Amino acid sequence: MLLKNILKNINCQTKGEINHKNIQNLCFNTSAMHKNSLFFCLTGVNEDGHNYAQNAVELGAVAIVVEKFLNLDVVQIKVENARAAMALCSANFYGNPAKKLKLIGVTGTNGKTSTTYILKSILETSGYKVGLFGTIGIYIGNKKLKTNMTTPDPIVFHKVLAQMVKQKIDYVVMEVSAHAISLNKMEGVKFLVGILTNITQDHLDFFKTFSNYAKTKLSFLSPKYCINGVVNLDDKLASGVYKNSLSIGFNCFGFGLNNKVGQKCLSYSLQNNGLKFNVEVNGYTFNCSSALMGKFNLYNILGAICACSVLGIEQKNIIQGVKNVLPVLGRFNVLPLKNGAYAVIDYAHTPDGLQKILTSAKEISKGRVISVFGCGGNRDRLKRPLMGQISVSLADFTIITSDNPRFEEPQSIIIDIKKGIPKNYKNYMCITDRKKAIENAVSLSKPNDFVVISGKGAEDYLDIKGQKISYSDYKVINKINQKR
């Protein structure tokens, strides 16, 4: 594609001839460099892409996008924000596929993955072809593509959207992370519906303060990104979007258990094989059932139902779609143990997430709740004592262990977690080896107990000293059951 067409509607200054320059590849990492590439010099926390511009040119870049002109003999495009420019250029390069699809974005600290899967089920039940972007992967219909990010970089994002257009996908549901918003990945993309599940502490290693993190999440529910908004009215920060929507000219809808306006759940029953509930939508009431478990999943379902009602999906398809959805891998997966107890594997890695799954386990379990969890290394340290306090306050017994220590020592992470535990509290132990921690938890369990294993969910590795070592909570439980 001609460079001048890639730069369409982008505010920039140029140095060199752009009208006849042909571009065959976009990249921001020299490892992805091809001949006739357009290279984006991105400024990050630890790296500055401008330092790699010379190398990029040597490897095949025929033009570079910069935030400051460089002393290089190559076509240069100077912009105010290279990340935002990369998103807009990517859209142009792939034919603006987002404009040819109906996009639904889900943001929030917890519940994004489950909500997208519920939406996918309802829309597919309604006869639509659905694409999905999320933590567990990218789906084009039933075809799965691997991803290592909740929200992919703009080049990958628009490339996959273009593939979805070719496959005649109708709706695209996707998780929109706070990082993606902050790093301008969604620049120029407009969502038909945006859903805000909740806002609680996470990612302070990146955002530094909770205020910065919350503002970033809240900014997604605005006319810049969304035509319609759907928010959890039982979440204090999220509900603020609903209250302020008229003042900013934003079309917003609410859902919850305790709200007096919007879509609401009138009654519900939490069971060890799912949920049953009665919901009111647009003045009409109907009954639903789901194989998903826990009160937190009830909120995820309500958010999806509210969004689908905004889209005009028929009630019968909503009911059937909710019934059809299966538990998402790594999200409150309940596995029976041979001793009559149950193991729960969940991705929860934030204070709010841990509180929700332990509370749900207590509501369902007819026995005790044993908690096994750790905290990731080189991430938000402030949440560690909070999660320690939550676990010992809700679980009958806690085992603190390792969870992706990265470049930190597991013992130092455990020490941080222990700071949240009262000094006279005795019902806990620390076992650094995650496999042994789970084995000990199961050995302590009795019939009807719930062993809640948090933090990794569907992840199949441990991140230690820069290496991803093969590991799975599921495999550990399977081996325990085989031995028993």
C-alpha cells in the first residue's frame, strides 16, 4: 500500500517523499522487520524505539514513524504520539476492518473473559457469526489463534479484524484492558457497545496509583470509544459513568442486583451445579439458568444480557444463549476429587477477584474452604498483603505459595503476603513449591470441602527468571486423582 494512503487522516509532518513509497509491512520491533517496512519508534517505560531506528533501516524499513526527527537518511513521519499513529496506520493498512464489523468491548478489573464468552454464546444462539479477542485466545468463529496479550497490539488487531471480515463475521466481542487504553491501542476504533464490569485495585506497577488506573478504565465508557455504554450499577466507580452519562451526551444503561433502575436481577439461587435467577429487562421478567457458578458470574451474565438487550437480541435467544454457555477454562472450574472434596481452579489474581471466588466457594460449599494462592513477581506489591488478609479472613485454612515469581525471589513475595495476616492467626502455612502446596491442600481436605486454587487458571507455565517452565494446576489435580 502507498505510504500516503496509510497516513490518511493522520496529523503529521513528513521528511522525504511519501507519495510513491510502497509499504508491504508494519512493525515496531526489529525482529518482525521485512523488506519495505514502515517502522514505528515507540517510547516505553524501559525502551525507546528511536534508538532502534538505524537498525530498522538496515533491516528493511523504508520509512519510520517518529516523535522527533532523527539524523537518518530515510523517509520520516513525525507525530505527537507514535502509539496512537500506529493504531490509525494499522487500520488504514488493513482497510479499516473495524468499520465493517459490530464491535462489543468489555473492560473492568474482573469478569472480562467470562462476559465475552457469555456474549459470544448469546449471539451465536441468535444465528450470528462471532469473533472474540481475549486473555485465553483469539477466535474467528470456532477457529482459535494463540495470543500473549489480553488486547493485542494494533497491527495484529487490525490484521485479524480483516481476516474476520473475509470470514463474514457479524459481531466481534473483545476484552479491552487498561493497558490497551493507556497505550492507545484502541485509537480510532468505535464500539457499538462498551461494558464496564467493575473497577478494583490492579496493575499499580504500571499505573502507579489507583486513581490513574480507575481514570483509564472509566475513559473507555465515553463517546470517544463507544456508542452505547453498559455499566455495573452495584460498583461505586462504574456507576459514576451512568450518573454522568447525560452530562457528556453518552447513551448509557445499567445492570445489577441492588439497583432501582436499569436491568436487574429480582431473585437468584446459587447451586453447586450452576445458577438459577429471575431477571427484569426493559420491563419484562424471565427466568434463566446457567452452568456458571458463583454470584460474581451472575454479574457477568447480567452485563451480557443488558448489552444484548441494547442490541435488540430476542429474549428467547438470550435465555438459551445463557443456558448454552459452558464454564470458561480457568474461571471457577470445579473438579471433583476422589476423596469427596472439590478443587476450584480460577485465574483470580487481584484482591477483589480472590474475595469473590472465596466468597462464592463459601456460599456453595457444604464443608470447609481451603485457599491456595500466591502473587506474581515484578508486579503490584501493594496488593500482596491485601490478598493475604482476604484469604485468611474468608478461608478456613490458607496455603501461601508461588505464582509466576518472574525475577523476584518467591520467599520475598510470600513475606509481603504475610504482612496482611494477623500475628496471632495460625490457620495457614507457606509452601513455596506450588505443586506441593496443592498436594498438601488436597491431603487436608475432607468430603464436601472446596480447595480453591487461585492465580493461574488456564496458564500452562510458571514464569521464573525469564523462562516459562511447563506447569498446570489442572495436571497437578489430575495426577492427585490418579494416585488416589
